[in-house]
Amino acid sequence: MSRRRWRIGIWAAAVTATVGAVALPAAAVASPGVSGTTPGWDIRLRSGIVQAWGRNDFGQLGNGTTTNSPVPVQVSGLTGVTAVAGGGNSGYALRRNGTVWAWGLNSSGQLGNGTTTNSPLPVQVSGLTDVTAITGGEATGYALRRNGTVWAWGLNSSGQLGNGTTTNSPLPVQVSGLTDVTAITAGNFTGYALRRNGTVRAWGYNNEGELGNGTSGPGTNSPVPVQVSGLTGATAIAGGGFAGYALRFDGTVRAWGYNGNGELGNGTTTNSPVPVQVSGLTGATAIAASDRTGYALRFDGTVQAWGGNGFGQLGNGTTTNSPVPVQVSGLTGVTAIAAGGLTGYALRFDGTVRAWGLNNFGQLGNGSAAFYSPIPVPVSGLTGVSAIAAGDFAGYAVVGRWDR
């Protein structure tokens, strides 16, 4: 492949990647082709296979086994994949034809195929077509359809299906009252949607203020979407374990919810049921979040992180928490970011992936038995990556060749 084609492919990957709990605008996700970036070029993802690594006791690597792997293995039988997402212990893939496939743990129906039987191989989520973006919560799957509606399936104990009930569903149900949605994401038990007008809706669990509507505590969960207070001009969203995040058009980031590890990034460890600004962070172009840590990709290709760091998930060579952003060490040329339970991931312009943080199940993907790494290490054997994502203890990558 020529250098010119590769550079164009990487630009497209940065535009289309959906990572972990991060979802970019639907118009930019899962399109079968991106035209008009360069005259005469029609860029398409030709192969679109998925590689996975890390924990696999429920089949979350999707390769037909339940054996962990500290290096990437191919998810079986999937091609034409344009986006990938991780739930707690389940994986999700969006194919070019607008269908969604899932594998791994299914105890609450989070595979969306009408059963509660685990599957170490991908199965099709029932009845979903024209999907443009996907994301996963701890045991709940979500899909954005081309008409701007949102659908959810799986665990619903806190109302995270958003359909007005608290009854699990092993089949997709429509999130109530949502239209004109352009991006979706999820925390552990909370769903989020970005609307075309730059506002954000949230539903589900709210004990720590995850809904961002000024309430928190027992009895404040919402089984239908409510508006995140005072937030306008949002262009991207991310869900952490018990916190929500929004990137604004001006390159600043807002966060709300739990803050015991400094994951709101405002210099404190005090929870906030309304959005607060992440301190000192400008020029952000993408965001991601894990259970205890927030991440931002800046315009210069570097990554900033804040919050919990007990396993080196800030990537700055220490294991000390930080309630304000610090730079992830040695990362440049990054085009997309993702976060697992306690592990961070970065996709570089050359199509390779770096990982840092917890590695108890091999989720760093570098073949190492080390329990964690406080600095980024290369994920083994991955090239030509176009999108990344993560579950609690597993990493995922879409590998495809961009061409005319």
C-alpha cells in the first residue's frame, strides 16, 4: 500500500473509530465508505476482522474457546466489521451491513439473541438493522440506528434499558423518547446519548450522580432518559464506571458523577451530580473512560489521563492517583483511545496499538505475565488497525485494509 493511501486510511480511522465506552457522531461511524476527503478517492474498509486479547472465561475473545490469551487472537467468523465495542465481559461488533454481533457472557441477555446462554462465538443481535454505532455497559448492549433512535438489551436492574421498566430483556427494546441522537455510550449501569443539538441525555443508575441532572443517591435512578444539566455544545461522550464525560466543541471536557479517585479531573475527590470542567485541559479531540480513570486525546496526538492509578492506568510511570490531567508517557501520533476496566489503549497513526495499566488477564496484549505496566507497551502483532475498544479485562481491535 502506498504511503498516500495509508495516510488517508488513518484519517478515516480517526473519524470512524468507536472505542469502548466512547461513541463518536453517528454520521461518522460505520459508513461503508468515506468519500470526498481527497478528490478521486473512495475509501473503504475491505476486510474488517476483529482481534481480541485478555480474559476469556466467558468466551469474550470470541474465538470459540474459554482460554485467556495475552496476545491477540481472531474473533471467529466476522468480516466486514466497521466498529467494535466492549461490555463488561462481552464483545460487540457492527458490520458494514448494519447488523450487530455479540459474544461472551450472556447471563442477563446482553448478547441480545433472545437467550441467556453464553457464547464463545459471535451471534447476531436479533432484529437490529441500519445500525450506525454500538456501545456496551457492564451487562447491557446499546445500538444507535440510522433514524436517530437508540435500542438496548440485557441487564435492566437500574433502568439502564431506558424503556421505563426495570425488567431485563434478552432482545433489543427501544429507549424511550430519544430522537436525533448522533452518539451513544455507557457507564457500568447508566446509558448516555448525544443529541444533534449538542445536549446529552442519561438514564439508569444514579447513586453517585451519574445522570448529571443534579440528583444522586438511592431512589434517584431513572428508567427513562433525562437531560444532563447545563451541558450544551457537546460533540462526543464517554461513560466511565460511575461517571459521565462530554467533550465540547471548544476542546474542553466536562465530567459528572463519582469522584473518589479524582476521575472528574477537577482537582477534588468530591462527587458532583452536575457537570464540572476537567482542569487545565484544552485542545481535546476525543475522550474515553474506564472504571476509575478519564482519558483525553489532544489535537497534537498526545493523551492526557486523570483519576485512579493503582495499576498504572494513568500511564505516567507511577501508581499515584491524580485528580487533574497528566500526560501519558511516550505516546505521540495517537488517533484514537479506548479504556477497559483498569487499562488504557491508544491507536497510533501507523496502525499499531499501545496499552498500559492492569494486566492480570493479559489485557495489555504484549504476551507478558507482568501484573501491570505504568507506561504504554505495544500490543503484539497488530498492524493495520482502524478502531479499538475494550471490555472489563479484554481488548479489541478492528483490523482492515483501507483502499480505493
